Amino acid sequence: MEDVLTENPPPSRFFQEDLNNFASPPPEPPLPSPFILFSSPKPELPLKPSLLIIALSSPSLHIFHSCLPSKTLIGTLIIPELPFSGNTVEPSLQDKSCNIYSLSDNNNENSVLLISVQLPVSPERSNLVSRLLIGQDIVPERVIILDSIQSRNFRGRLSPDEALAAKLETSSEKKAAAASRLNLDYFPSGSVIDGLSASLLSRCQLKNIRGTLVVSWPEFDPSVVRFVGGLLKSIVPGLDNKSVGKDLEMYSSRSGLKKDAWLDSDLYT
């Protein structure tokens, strides 16, 4: 009697390479975690600014670079999978980077920190980045996040010729004195905020930090640049408000917008 256990198996109907189609792919190695590289070798962590402003929208990034020449670079967020190729030696608006700036000589109490997010952050990396920017090495008293409204997430019609700005707040910010809060309408119910800005605001809520997310529309428009400039003037010391309008012509041409689009805006005060 033949031994069925040691008998050679019948020929397969598949080629050997085809059999691999039914096997699960080998697991990919995990990506290295993002981290912050500080300019000082041994900074006194955590940094405890009184105000942290995080710019994600193009208008707010434009204001950061054009109207705050005295800011000091103190650190950079590194996301390992994003290359540095094409970045300049000195910080530039065209770089794909995430730099951390200080507006005061000391980086601890009663200071203002600015973070310019000029690189794409994928949804699966948003929570990791949010932890680094809020509540770990940086523990602010108050956070203001500046982002743009995405038309796909907005419930209603968005006109390209009409500027719009709205806000979302954490519970602790709502409990603060009305005089210290931003005087804006709330983001309409039924609309959605996602991505890094939503993760940052959720992080503020989790850590019981006063947090406000300001979103504006359209994404590329001189009227929104002037609005953001007016908004930051009241909360950021040293903002050169006169220089807000100096580069509007260049900003308009680079964005493909009408040069006089901001003239009809009633957002700027």
C-alpha cells in the first residue's frame, strides 16, 4: 500500500509564481516617527508659550513670512518620509517645511510661538504631528489655528467671489472672557473639518487648552490675506500691518487672482 503522506503531490495547475498571489504580502516596515529638531542643543522643555499660532492656510503663511521679519527660528518638525530636496538654506515660503518661530527672546513664559506648516501631512500622520506640536514638547496656554475651508466639506454653496471666515472653539475657550475671544461666527453646522487642523483642535480639547480654529474661504485670495492680517494684528505683537498690502500684487499674480479682489471685502477692519 502506498504511503499517502510521503507520496509526491500531483502537479499543480498553477505556476509557482502564481501561487504567491494567494499569500498575504509581507508586512511593510513601520515609518519612523516624526520629531522636532530644536536649534538649541538642550532646550528647556517643555516650552510654555502664552500663545501658539499654527498657520496652515496660504494667506496665513504669507502673513508670517511678509509681516514678521523679527521672528527667531527655534526648531523644525521633521517628517522622515518627506524629502528636503528643493528647500532653501534660509526659510522660504516656497519650502516644504514646518518651522517653529519665537517672537520673544525667551522661549518659555509669556512668549508667542509661531508654527508655519508648509508641508503635506497625511491623515494617518496627523495625530502624531499634533502630539508633537501641542502638549508634549510645547505646552501653550492658548492655541490659534489658521486653515482654509475645503469646498468638498462645506454644507452649502461657496462663491469664489465672496470671502468667508468662521471659527470652532474648545470648551475652555468658550468659557473664557468674551473680550479675549475672537469675534467671528461659528462654522456652520453640518459642515466638516478634517485633516491636521481638526486633529490639532481635538488635541487642545483633550489637553484642556484654550483653542480656536479659524477657517477662511477662498483659499487663494488677497481679501483673505488682509483679513488674516487684521485678525493677527490684535493678538500678535510686532506685526507690521502696513506690509500686509505690499505684496498683494505679487500674491495675486502668483495665485492667478484679480488684483482688485480685496477692494470689495468687508472683512478687514
